[in-house]
Amino acid sequence: MVFRVLVFLALLGLPLVSATSSQAHGPTRQKVTVTREVAASPADVWAVVGNFQDMSWHPAVYSSTGEGGNAIDATRVLTLGAEGGSTISEVLYKFSDEKMSYSYRITEVDVEVLPVTNYSSHLTVKPGANGGSLVEWKGAFYRGFPNNDPPEHLNDEAAVKAVTGVYEAGLDALATKFSGN
């Protein structure tokens, strides 16, 4: 039966289209990992970054408020820049004091502030060189514009650049805090 339909379509001069023909696809998940050596013990660094509710160590964060402490499904809202500034809402989905690590997702952000969607992130403090720490901040996300042909400020490159900038600013601030300067 299928053969007869194909012959009929061919006789009519209609193109044969495979059901598996390729079509343009949407964005690709992007990943960023930034690490910094910090001249302090892992316990000292974790004491600063290990409270999900307190992100005052990051220079872009004016204030952070939230509920749930470090329990799974705890939430926080980061206010950026100054009072009344843009906000980012996040939820904690993994936390370990023992591993000095936590993972969270952004639940709400204006893509004009951070040009990403479906963002998740992991922050970990590990032993580093000479008694110091190695802090790793990594994330995975999609660009801020989910369809094909994004505007330049919402494309993959803009998303990677923005997230890299956030991570570098935070980790640089930590390194400076513990450098004795």
C-alpha cells in the first residue's frame, strides 16, 4: 500500500518528503565553569559562601532575602546593584555541608538583566594548594531568546559572557577578601 502511494505521488510530480527530514533546532545548552584559588582554608571559605540565604560576598548583590535556610527547596531573592534594583529569584535543590557544595536554579529573572533561561548552577569549595581552597562555580543554561535567530544581546555568546562575568566577579571578590589586601 505504501509503495502505491509513493508511486502515485511520484507520478503527480510531488516531491517525496521523509518523515525524518531534518528541521532547524532551537538553542543548545551552554555551560560555564570558573575556578579560583583562594588563600584560605576550605572551612573559612565555606563559612562565607555556604549559606544559601546570604550572598553578600558577591559585589553585584545589594541584598539577599529568602526562606528555608539551606534546606532543599529553600528560596532566595537577590537584589542587584542598589535598593530597588533588579531581582533574581532562585531555589536550592541540593546542599551538602560535608561536601561544601550546593546547587540551585533560577526561577525568575529578567533576560535583560541576565540573558539566560533554564539556568542551574553549582558552587563547590575544595581543598586547594598550600592549605588554601579551590572554589568552583559552574552553570548550565540556555540563551535568553529560545527561538532561532536571537537578537545579539540574547544569543549564546551574550549568555555565556554574562554568566562568566557573574562567576568571575564573585570569585575574584572571594580571592580578594582572603588575600589580606
